[in-house]
Amino acid sequence: MDIPRDKPSPASRRWRAALLTLAASSAVVLATWVVANLKPAAPTVERSTVWIDTVRRGALIRQVRGLGTLVPEQIRWIPALSEGRVERIAVRPGAVVNPRTVLVELANPELEQSALDARLQLKAAEAELANLRVQTTSQLLTQRAALAAVQSDFRQAELQRQVNDDLARQGLIGSLQAKLSTVKAEELATRSDLEKQRSEIALEARRAQLSVQSTKVEQLRTLTRLRESQVAALKVRAGMSGVLQQLPLEVGQRVAPGTNLARVADPKTLKAEVKIAETQAKDILLGQPALIDTHNGTAAGRVRRIDPAVQNGTVTVEVGLVGTLPKGARPDLSVDGTIELERAADVLYIGRPAFGGEASAVSLFKLTADGTEAVRVPVRLGRGSVSTIEVLSGLTVGERAILSDLSAQDRFDRIRLQ
């Protein structure tokens, strides 16, 4: 049987609609508040795309690394001593040479003519010196003969004076005749002194004339040797034993004085010049051990020189090599150099992260115990090496951390590994 129901009044219908509207609004507000306060979901990172390392304790070997080249200990650049044209190239780069090996022959007709002129001028000056020596010797002998004649006359006059003085005292001759003999003897004595002075002056004059001419001859002899050495230098020689490395010349090319014609090096003694980043070179000291990798073996060495200047952001470190070099080691070969700075014992360390250097604070993602997630933790780093760095705080032995660059997840404190 159907039971008739009373229809709700308009007021009750309005009240019911108001309650339903209020309930719906409250639900929307609650849902909005819950969604707004939800933390963002942890992003997922492929485990195979990140580098994970474990914190270890032990000896930390601090090293720095750089690229470099092998350089000969003995290098000789051979310059052109004078202008010339390349007439002949005797050897090519790679040839083994000795100090007398002719590398290049140059031609310079003007230089050869000047050498010939110098030789002729020298011969003329030598002939003039010989002629002057004969003439001055003859003049000196003539003067000495005149001196000898005057001295002879003086001695005769002196004897005659003595005889006349004796005769005058005996009254055998007059006093006038005795005085005349005395005057004549005094005159010849004066002449003898003058002739002696003239002989001495003639001797000094001869020495001065011969000295002037000898100096001229010596100047021309020096000039001749210079010109002849320049002509001889047209045959460019190696000057040392080794291997010819460079010879950037062609037949017919003209070269100016001072131009480097060739480079010869001794390939048996090599050193390494390694370029170290200026930020890592501050702890490098003389005598530190180094290892040079020639990509065909390694060679040990020690730091021998540190360039005081920075070029293109790097410092050049010279490493002297010891022992036998690996096969294939040759000048200008590209090498990798590793320099050992120090050995620190009982140090907590981990692999060097992609960001953050020595004595810095970084944040790394530390893996949880099950390894499915990683949590961001602050880490303080200390001394660093090529591939490892000291951990001062933030991580303990055995913990694992992600060392790759995860800057894309900077706004997250937790990530999931998959």
C-alpha cells in the first residue's frame, strides 16, 4: 500500500541546500590545504648515470697532474752569421749529425769578394811593413856610421890636444896652437853628443813607424780572418752531435743575418716540461718526485725548476728524468705528468667530487643504508689530490656518497636511485 509523504517545505529545502553547499566548500578548502602542504615527490635518478664512491680511511697521496712535452736537455739553434742565398741543403730533419756535419750551403758573392779584398790589402800592408823595416834599418845604420865617424874624429882630436898641451908646456909649440887643438876637441865632443842623440831619436822613430805599420797589418789580418770565417760560415755546420730537428729552408731562399736556420738536439737526454694549473701549483716544491707517462711507459723524475710566471692560466714545471726512458720517447712528445706533493697518513678521504675544491664546504647526496635513496648532507673538504680529497666532517668511514654533478636537483633534499 502506498503511504503518502508530506512534501518538504520551502524553508527546509533551502536549509538543506545551504548545508550541502557548506560541506562542499569545506571539502574543497581542506583538499586545497592538504595539497599545498604536501612535500614535492623525490625525483628519480638512474644509478648508472652517477658516480658513487665510498668514504675510506688511510694514506692520502696528494698529487697534481698536467699535460706537457718532452724537451731535449741540449738544444742548439744555428743562426745565419751573414746574409746569403740557400745554394744546397745537405741533410734533412731526422738525420744524425756530428759537429762537422754540413747542413746547408749558402752563397754570398759580395762577402767572398770582400774576403778577397781583405786578403789583398793584408798582403800589401805586409809588403809595406817589410819595405819600411828595410828603409828604417838603412837610415839607422847610416846614422850609426855618422856617429862612429864623429866619435873617431873626437878621439883623434883629443889625442892631438893632449900632445899639443905637452909640447906647449915644453915650449916646443906656441900656446895658440894648443888652444886651437883644445877648441877642436871640444867641438868634436859636442858633435859626438849630438850624433848620439840623433841615433837614439832615429831608433825611436824607427820603432814608432814599425809599430804603426804593424798595427795596420794586424787590423787587416783580423779583418781578413773575420771575412774568411764569414765565408767559411756559409757552409752551415751542426756544431754538436745529435739529431737535426728543424730545417725550415728551401733552395734559393734568401736569409738575413741572425735568422735561425736549423735546430739540433741531443735525443739521449730529455726532460719534461709539464703545465700545471695555477690554482694547483702553489704547493709544488723543488725536489718533489714526479711520474711522467709517455703513453708507452712511465719514467720517474724530480721537480728541477718552477717557472715564476703564469702563462695562460698554467705554471710550467720542469722535471728532470732519471733512469732509462720508455721506448718511443723523443723530443716534443706529448706526455702526462703527475707530481707528488705529500703523503698524509690516517686520513678520511673520498673521491674528488665534480664540484668543490680544497678547503671548501659542499653538499653531497649520501646514500641510505639500503641504497635506494640519497639524502643531501653538508660536507667539509680539506686537502685534495688528483682523484681524491680529504673529508673533514659530514661523512664517516664506509658511507657512500654521489660525487657526480647533480645541480639539476638543487631544490631537492632527497632523491631516489633506480
